[in-house]
Amino acid sequence: MSVQGINLCNLPPWVIASRHFNENPQPLEIQGVRHANRFLFDKLEGISKAHERAEVFHDYMSVKFQLHHWQNHTDAARKSIKNSYLRFLRGWMMDSNSVEGAVLKGWVESRMGLPPTFHKLRIPRIQSEEYMVFALDRTLGSARTNAINSQLDLLYEYCQYELGKIVAPDRFLTLYRGTNDANDYMTIETIGKRDSIVLLNNLVSFTADEERAWEFGDTVWEIRAPPSKIFFFGNLLPTSIMKCEGEFLVIGGEYRVRRVMCTV
């Protein structure tokens, strides 16, 4: 996988992208985010219920990035503040090839060092015209926001905090993805009749529900995802704020995928 030489993580991008990392999970941390927001994480430690922690997180984001003060600003500033991390999550759920999707893929590229391999078109390399289509959408999506990458930094670290209460960092989550274009993915290695090493886009949607995955394609893949490669999952935020139960946004790279056999 083509990766950038720099990122903002505690591990280099070629490690994060590799199959070795995905099969031998390690914690990932975006430099400085936990330390700069230690008040939040210290407060979360004193709260036993997940839905209450989620409310505290959302309130913290609102205050830190002034998301609740949009009425008091000029029209241009209002649009910037209203375009919070929630807008980009919802935009991704509607269409991962939207401008919101480009912003999320751009966050992965800037923080993890993994450029996208697909956005509306397959992206062969970052010097290509196809990459410029992605870059334009990313720029358009980021133009009127209030520090959206910093918001997404904190969202990722909060996601990692909550996952740490569910699964150990050296364990895996079994997830599923339905697709109608399985043959369009780059296969790095064929291991058996049902198992392959496949290069996934730098951010990809999965579900924890195998049956639901069949709703999205005639091929369903199963992967074991490291907790540190989960950017967001549907139950992370209160349903009153974000309704996407069962969905996981997974940071990409080289994954071992197993084709699930249809039992119907």
C-alpha cells in the first residue's frame, strides 16, 4: 500500500497499514490529544454508565468548539460552527463518496498517513487526477468548519477510550462488509478458497451484524478488526444525537478477509 512518510500517530503509516499490524493489534494514539483534553478523560473515569459518558463527551465538544453558540455569530461563522463532527458522520452514512466522506478520508490521511484508494473513482496514486477529485471534495467539505480535524481527533480518542472498556487492545472485533464489487478490490495475496489479503480503502464501513451485511451486496466479507483501527461505532453516541446502530467505521490497510458463505 502506498503510504505517506509522515503522520501524527505513535506508529509510522507503513506499520499501521500492514497486515502484520492488523493481525497483531497495538494501541494507536494521536499525538497530544489525550494530554490536551485530560480534563475530559479524567471526568469520564468517574462515570460508570456509557450513555452518561457519551452525553458528557458531546457537551464537552459543544463547549470546546463552541458548537452550541452558532446563533450568536455572523452567517459565515454560523455555517462553520454548525458543520460539526456530527454533520460529517451523518454525511458518511448517507454517501461515503460525498464531501463529508472526503473530509473523513482526509482525516485518516493526515493523522494515520494512509491516503484513500477510492473516492468516486479508484485512486491509483496521490499524483493522479483521480486524487485531485478527492482533494477538491475534501477542501470543499473543510472550507466552512470550526477545526474539524481537531474535532475528529477527539472523536477518535473518545472512541478508543470507550472501546477499551469493551475489548482488550490485543483482541479483535469480528465485523462484516457486504459489497457488489468484490473483484474491484486489490488482492494482495490469495490464501485459500475463501481467504485473501485485500487492500481496503483508508476508511471503510462495516457492521457487526452478518445478516445486515447481506443487504449491501452479493458478497460478504468477514474481518477481524483491531480495536485501534476503529474510528467510530454506532453505539458510541446517544441515539438522540446519532442513529447508526451496528455500523463501524474502520481505518483501512491490508486485511485478511474471509468470504462468508450464504446459507439461504
